[in-house]
Amino acid sequence: MVALTLPHPGGFAACPSPAFAGEGNARREPSKGEGGSPSADRVWAVLATVPDPEIPAVSVVDLGIVRRVDPTAVIITPTYSGCPATHVIETSIRDALAAAHLPHDVVTELAPAWTTDWITDEGRAKLRAFGIAPPPLGMGARSLMNAGAAECPRCASTDTREISRFGSTPCKALWQCNACAEPFDRFKCH
């Protein structure tokens, strides 16, 4: 049986994950409606309204947690394999799709691992507006330790420093801006 994969209509950045290298699976910008059907477009629209339970300013689509939509399933990858919100995300997706009369299974795939490069441009903007510094696109491929300076989401200064590897959730670190003295979360690059 051949599974039909319907790419996200908003597109994804190229994925630098070694698991994708040379396999022709790199995420790309699909043309509007490419591979989609009216029901697939409706599924993506519903998924775009499902907030991340730990960061409600962004959807599971904005964060790149939703990998693809198949005819009967939504495939997700949590931000990391031990993410405590995974069950809530799965339940929220099922409930939203059921309410829209679009029943789908929710399947979790851990490989290749989620990367911060899968956060959409819109998701990065929403994180910044919410006071969380998103990692720059491509940072996940270069640094697991947030080695580069973070841009303060409040004043845009890059004169910042990491205070703690542990932020308000396991996928964020606590940083502080030296210019405005405000603390802020920064997504850990991976």
C-alpha cells in the first residue's frame, strides 16, 4: 500500500537533519495546494488552530510539530522525545479534528528528530512577539548549546547572555538582555 503524503501548504524550511541527507525527503516550499485536496487543506487549517500547550501563542503547525497529513493520519514529531506535552498535543489534535468532522489518527514519529529549523517563519515571529527568542534558521544544524548570541525579543539587542540551561519548559533556556536587563526564554537549538 502506498501512503500519500500531503505537504503543509505553508511550507517548511529545508531540513538539515542527517537523517534526511541524500534521501530526497528535505522539507521544501510546496506550491499553493500542491498535493492537497479540499479535505487535506481543511485538516491543515484545523491543525493551524491547535495551540501548543506550553506556548499557546503558537500552533502545532507553527512549531513544525506536524510533519505531514496522510489521508487517515496526522504525523507529528514532538520537540524532543521526552516532551511532557506530547500526550496533550495528540489529544488536542484529535479533538480539534473530530470537532471539524475530520477524524484522523495521530501518529508520533521520533525519527528523524524534530529540529528548531522546522519552526515556520510565522512561528518564529509569534514566538518573538510572545517574548521568546527563537533560534535563527539553521542554528539547529550548527549549535546544540545556543553558542550564538540571542536577540532580545523585547529590544532586539544581541548583547545577551544565558543565565540557565533550564527555562520555563525543558525545550527552552533562560537568557537575559544586558541592554534592557529583561530576562527571556530562548528555544534550545536542536
